[in-house]
Amino acid sequence: MFKSFLENSITHDLKVIRRLITKIPADSLDFRPKEGIRSTLELLQYLSYSGTGNLKYWYRTDESDFRTFFTVLVENAKKLNTLDDFAKAFDEQIAQVPALFAAISDEDLTNKIVDYPWGATAPLAEAIINSSLKYLTAYKTQLFLNLKLTSEEKLTTPDLWRKTEIEA
């Protein structure tokens, strides 16, 4: 049951972000609130793999190390440059989540110890919370704030936390 909570939370945040993509003015991808802060484009590139990247890494079938594995994700993300590219990338991530969680047993959540890139280890459930869930929440919020600064849309709190349906 806890596994489904994690899966549902990740899927929900990905859907919120997917909806927010539809609100981004095409000419604002280069918006950066301040030097040293990610632009909207850079945020979307990072978010395009951050919901599923660690799960894919922890259940990879090869022996690649973290840096090697994520270099491929980062390089692929850098190829995404349009709102359509990002919409497709998020649709793919949303579709991948159920399969990724299907590979996880309830026992894995508490007994499988995984490596963080900074050298620490944690049980899988804790690592999912401390990576995918927290990363999506934090950077989704930054994306939302960028939109508030660049869009004519009247975005409100529900747009950040619960609205997932894409309006026609």
C-alpha cells in the first residue's frame, strides 16, 4: 500500500508539471529570475528526468556508476528545447512510473539499501522520498514561480498542488 502512495505522489507531481508546461509562454524559456538560478528551460530539462531517473538507476540492469548513468540522462535532456519536446518527455515519464514501481516489491522499500550519489545510503523508500518526491516538489515550485513572473495566466495555489488536467 505504501508503494502505491509513493507511485501516486510521483505521478501526480509529474501531471501537475505537465499541465504547467501548457501555461508557459514559448518566448519565456530563457527566463532566469537572477544570475545563478536555473532558467525555465534548464528547470524543465532537469525535471524531464528527475521524477524517474533515480528509480531507473537503482533498478538498472547494467553496472554503470551514477555519474555515467546520469550523464546520459542529462545529455538527452539538453536536447529538449521546445514546449512540445517537454510535453512529450513528461508524457513518457508519466507512462514509465507504473512499470518502474511494478519492479519494486514491498520488501524492497524497507530492505533494499541504495546509494545516493554523494556517498550515503538509505532504504529505498526513504531514498525515493528524499530524491524523486522532494526534487519534483521543489523544482515544480520554482517552475510555478517562474510562470507567475512571466505568464499572463492567473495561476493560483491549486495550479501548483492539485490541478493536473490539461485544458483543451
